[in-house]
Amino acid sequence: MKSPAKPMTTDDDLPLFNNSKQMEVQKYPKKPTVSPTLAELLMHVDDAQNSPVDHRVVELGYGCGALPSSNPFVLSFNNLTYSVKVRKKMGLIPFCGKKGDEIDANAVNTKVLLNEISGEAREGEIMAVLGASGSGKSTLIDALANRIDKDSLKGTLTLNGEVLESRLLRVISAYVMQDDLLFPMLTVEETLMFSAEFRLPRSLSKTKKKARVQALIDQLGLRSAAKTVIGDEGHRGVSGGERRRVSIGIDIIHDPIVLFLDEPTSGLDSTSAFMVVKVLQRIAQSGSIVIMSIHQPSYRILNLLDRLIFLSHGNTVYGGSPEMLPSFFSEFGHPIPDNENKTEFALDLIRELEETPGGTKGLVEFNKSWQARKNQRNGFSMKSNLSLKDAISASISKGKLVSGATNDSNLTSSVPTFANPLWIEMIVIAKRSMLNSRRTPELFGIRLGAVVVTGIILATMFWKLDNSPKGVQERLGFFAFAMSTTFYTCAEAIPVFLQERYIFMRETAYNAYRRSSYVLAHSLISIPSLIILSMAFAAITFWAVGLAGGLSGFFFFFFTILASFWAGNSFVTFLSGVVSHVMLGFTVVVAILAYFLLFSGFFISRDRIPVYWIWFHYISLVKYPYEAVLQNEFDDPTKCFVRGVQLFDNTPLGSVPSSLKLRLLQSMSGVLGVNITGSTCVTTGKDLLVQQGVTDISKWNCLWIIIAWGFFFRILFYFALLLGSKNKRK
């Protein structure tokens, strides 16, 4: 028995999707039983650059009257069960009369979030999961979208009767989170275009990618906002409803077979919420399975839904079409009044039952018996006539899944893991990041300003240092402060990834690009800014302080600063992949960099560091640039830094007359058997390096070690992303 036909909402009900103009694409014959996919319509777009693209191409292909495919996809889930362990909160336990081993301080409770949930979703339909807060709506969506660890989730999930592997599901599906995770300084069109470049293969021409984006903009009703930035708290942008539709658009750019959405109407007004669900209906009728959670749909939204699942504390209290709700609750003994919203009545009744001693147990048991009677009356369940491999191949042949898929007999090769090679992904990521940087020039400007101001302060504080013993000590102080400053100024990189973390997790969860592409792209695009910062700092300080080495010495000083910025930026980037909060990240970075400076060899030389701390000296990032610039400054054997009478500087004898100092030198010469005059060189640069303990590594090796540290932390960053961005519940 088929359910009574529900009133169908036409395009005229929503002016946004109504277009009186007819288009060329209508001339192509359409099968009466199949709603063409977005890709099919785009097949008619000419690749030639001079062919105009009509932005209304989608409007005609998503008529609400189109019927689903004769061989639909069927996503079935049976007895999905998921529970978590919750540690008990132990109060004060009296010990009187009890043995210590009888008290379990680590006792845990098991909380069931999903309890044997079963159902099915079909191509061309929208299945909505309803329930109060805490009922398990989002948990069920996560379970179906493979966002729960398979060892924790019990039950089966099949597509067309075949077990759905997680790798395949990631390729053929998309997940739209409840939060709108978008780059605020990109426009709507740019956001969708970058998604197209990630999701659509290199074999698809630039013209078709642009046409697909323009078609999707029209499908989502975003034409008037196409050139508007997304916006955030500090920048005015699109509205909440438009932002939500952009979030949906970036995940359906590749025409996924299955689309999951976690409360897509949350926080929207009734009109915006209806427009979003109207878009989802069109997506479903283009040949997709749409599964979403929704809190409390309006009457108009309810008319767009095909299947409902009501949950209460992880149990199914109703599963079926919206039209069957009145008869279900009537048989349960709580008929729905004619003038009341069906879902509102059902949710209110479920809430009332939850507050009773027996809870919703009676309703859960009634639903089971009602479902059994319904299945017995129907006598059959619709099954897809095609196997999963054939169904996907048929879908690809119609133009769906254009993210690199080709019509191939081998299912694995038909749906490649990623749409593009690594180098294409790197180019797109780099292009997007540079565009964001251009839109926010104040971020780099502030960092450059900090480096310039620091350089000017150091240049004026240490102006034209001489080669006296005091000048040597001042040089050591300058080098220690300058090298540590390069690392501290890299701390601003902490918020960069933390702001992108959830966007990155969303994009990589469903194979938009590789994690390695992200790491490599961001490593490469950071280099130009580091070169500018290094050149500015080196140019301001080198000649002003009076450092040695001439032009070759300047370039080595510059490369050392650049390598320090590179290692510091890589270190901070790695930490941003480990910590999850900006303030925590700043605290950790400042503390660790302070330890690096302490063990660098400036405050205490390597020979004086206790043996149990010497390991920290060798992992100190400040050690290597500090020793490199020291050698660059003091490795000239012809330069003298302490002569005859200067031996008494920084001692109580430093203030005595020069004649007395000369007599003291004559006395010392007689005792030592070495002639020491007032101009005799006592300490060369090599001697200073030995005094500082800088003897084990050459300056060029120090430079290479700094660069190697940068690569090492980039590799650690990659593994931090690999292990920390699974985005799955345990």
C-alpha cells in the first residue's frame, strides 16, 4: 500500500526558484522518469571560451514534479547501537565498616545513545530525524555518516543491500555540519569555486567548472549574494540563511549520492529554513539520498519531507512518512487535532511521556508492533534492482559523482579517493590562502611592523659596537636577544591554523584534499613572508650594530635569521596542530621558547651545563642560530678583542692610571715569561668562541641544522593532523 499523496510544493511557492525565462537546455530530450543531475545539465555547456553560460541552467532541471530513478539507491541501517562510558561522580564515602577494596573510585556507567535504530533512506527522498535536544539526532546522523568508530558502533549499514565500506562512503557522500565553517573574507562565488577546484577533476575544463559553480549558485538561490563576502563578527557579509546554503553548496559541488546534514535549519527564520529545505528537496530529486536532523519543522517544511524518524533517548518512537503520523498516534490513543502541527504535537507528546515514570517505553513498544503490522500489510519492501557497483556505474554514466569518477567496471577505480593529484591540491590551497592574506593585509603588516620596531630598537641600543671587552659582551647580548626574538615573533602563527582547524577537518574528512597537500602548500606560501621579515630585520641591524664580515657576513646573517624564522614558524605551526585553544597555545610557546633561550649557551656555556640537562641544550632551537652568528662574527683570526691594558677592564683595576697598568703588565711578563705590552693581543675571536663553548659545530652546519629543525616540525605537524583530525567519536 502506498501512502496517500501529500501536497507537492511547486516552484511558484518560492519565487526565488521561479524563472519565467526558458533556456536552450530545454531542447534536449529528458527521460520522463529521471530527474537530471546537475552534471548532466552541464554536459551541454560548450567548452569554448567564447560560448556564453546561462546562469539559470539548473532551474529547469530540478522541477519538483520529476520522479526518482527506476533503479534508486537504498541506504538501509539495522539495529544501530552506540553507547559511551560515563564515569560516576563519587561523593564522600564513609569508610566505617567497609574495607578499602570494596570502594570502587573508578566506577563507570554505560549510557546508551542509540538503541537498535533501524530504517532506510531512498534516492529522491529526504529523511528527517526529529527529537528533543539529547534524543540522539546528531548521534544517528554521525553513525550513518561513518563519524563513529566502527568498534564502538554496533549494527549494519548497507547501500543497495551491500555493506558500505568507510572509504567508499567518504567518496560518494558529503556531510554538512551544524556550524557554518567558512572563510569569512571569501565571497560566495569564490568559496564555491575553490570547492569545485578541490572536488572536480583536472580533466574537467575550467569553463565547465565555472558553469557548475554558476549553476549551483542559482540552485541555492544565491545569485544576489554571489559577489558578497561571507563575513564574520568584524565584517558584514551574507545573511544566516545564505551562509547555511553556501555550507550546503560546498559539499554538493561534486553531486554526492548521499548527503548528511546536522540541523541545517538551526538558527534560521522560518522563510530561510524553508528555502534551505526546498534546496535539499531539489538535491534529492536530482538523484541523491538526503538525510538530515531537524529540531521542529514548520508545516511548510513538513510537506517537503518524505520519511521521518522520531527519537527519544536513543530509541525510535516513530518511523514512517509524515502522512502516517495521524493514524499512528490515533491508534496509540492520542489523536492529533486537525488544527495542530503534526510534528509539534508528536514532539510535545514525546516530551510529556519522557517526564512520566514509565517514560516513552510504551510508545517505543507500540512503534515496534505498529511497524510489524505495517510491513505485514504491505507484504514487500522496495528493493533496488541494481547491485551497488552497477548502481554507482549508472549514476556516473548520468554525470553524477564528477569528482574524478569514470564509468568503469571496477568499482574501486570508478570512485577514486581524491579528485586531483597532490600538486593540483597544493596550488588550490596556496591560491586560497594567499587570497585570504590579501584580504587581511593588516595581519602581515602588524607582524612586519613588530619586526621593524624591534630591529630599530636593537640598532639604536647597540649602535656601532666597538671591539673592546665591553663591546664583546654587548655583542653576545645582542645576538642572544635577536635570535630569540625571531622565534617569539613567530608565535602569531598559532591562531592561523586554529582558525582553520575545523574547516580543515571538514574538508579532509570527505577527501576534498590530502593532509600532505595542506602541509606542503602552507609551508611553501610561508616562505615569501619570512624572506621579507628576515631581510627587513637583517638590513636594519647588521650595519647599524657594526657587525663583522662585510657583504658575505651580512648574507650569512640574513640566511641565519631566515632559517630561524623558518624553524620557529614550523615549531609554532606544529604546536597549533596539537593544542586546541589560542591562549593555551601562546602559554606553551612562550614557556618552551624561554627554556630554549635558557639552554642556548648564552646564560651558561655548554661546558658548564649539568650533564643531566645537556640533552636540552642540543634540542634548543636558539642554540644553533646563536652559535652560527657568533662564529660569523668572531671567526676572523686576525681580529683582536682584548689588548694589553684591556685585560683590566671590568675589574677593580680598570680605573687605575694607564701607567700603573703598564707596570703591572711588565710584572706579569716577567712571571709568565711572555712579553705583554699595552698593544699585545691577548684574546682573539677564536678564544672568545672557546670561552663560550662554541667549538663542536661549524657555522654552516648550524645553519643546516636550523633548516632541518624546520622540516622536522613540519613532518610532526603532518602526523599531528593525521592523528588528530579523524573527526570520529570513539
